[in-house]
Amino acid sequence: MARTVLGEPLVIFRGPDGKAAALIDRCAHRNLALSRGKVTADGLRCAYHGWAWGSDGHCTKIPSACEVLGEERMDSWIGKLLVPEGSRIRHVDRFQLPYVTRVDYRMSETRQYVVMSQCTPETEDRTRVFTYLGFRFVPFGGLIQLIFQPFAGAILNQDVEVLRQQTEDLRRTGAPRFLYHETDAIARGIRDLLDGKSLAGRPPERKRLRV
């Protein structure tokens, strides 16, 4: 539950051991309120990227780190359809000033998709986003279109909703204080560019994902 004590937003919960605990109601990663999350065996898990926090305030799990280091592919029909057994995913994130993002996933010569977004800031905390999704899945293009479009739309709507919640929480807890992990391969660079810093001389960030 969320409570404010002497002006400090807190989340009060019982850890996996049943003992009561209180933490600042703000995930250090992207500052979403921890009170939006849920208690798991790893601790209080943030509803955004799944970082888990123990009753002592220490981070106990970062799911994306496990994925980058070699998590197996999704064990579901959609995972098996999009990423055939034995495939190697080539995942490339790109950012182009002022506000264009592109994400490419390539499983093979005949199976790949791309997501591009044009982001136009309207106010300090409101951005209009236009997104293009393209894919190539031979010979199942027609089937993938029936599945992929609503599936991708649901994911994008989920992202929009969590960003709305993040904005709402930042109004309550103050200016952003994001914590970057090594798995945030592109986020830190984007933040530096938007802050007017030069990336000249920096090597490209590279991560490998095995499936």
C-alpha cells in the first residue's frame, strides 16, 4: 500500500518472509511507484521492468540481465512461431536525433521485423508518438499479420499506459532520478544526447542474446 509520511511517499508491504517493511515508493530504475508492483519470492517487484527489491532496500533481481546473458526463448506458441528452434536473434536498437527510435529483430533472412517511432514532445510531460511496424515472415506472412498486429498493438498500449503512470508518479515524487544498468544499452546514450552531451569516441554498446 502507498502512504505519505511527513511528505515522503512510502510503500508498505510484507516481504516473502511475512515481515512488514517500508521503502521509498519509487523504483530506482525508472521511478515508477513500487506500490504499483507486487510481492514475489524475490521481493517487491516493480510493475515496469520487473526489478525486485528486498525489505532492506537492496535490489534482488533484474530480469533483463538474465535475458541478455542467455535466457531461453519464450516457451509458448507465439514464441515458437516468431523464433524457431535453433535461431539466433540479432537485435539492434537505434536512436536518431531529434526523436526517432528504431528496433530491429532478425531471426533469419526470411523472419525479421522492425519497429520505428517518431516522438514529438508537446509539453514537458506529454509526447505524441507515431509508430510503424513492419515484418517479413516467409511463408507465414498472412498468418503473422493476423496475429502480430493486435499482439503488437496490445504491447504498445501497455507501454503507453505505464508511461502515463510513470508521469503521474513523478509528479508525486519529484524530478526523475533514473538508475542505469549495463542492460540499458541505449537508454544512457539517449539521455546524454538529449542533455546535449557528445557521444564522440564512445564505442558502440553491444549485447548478445542466445536462444
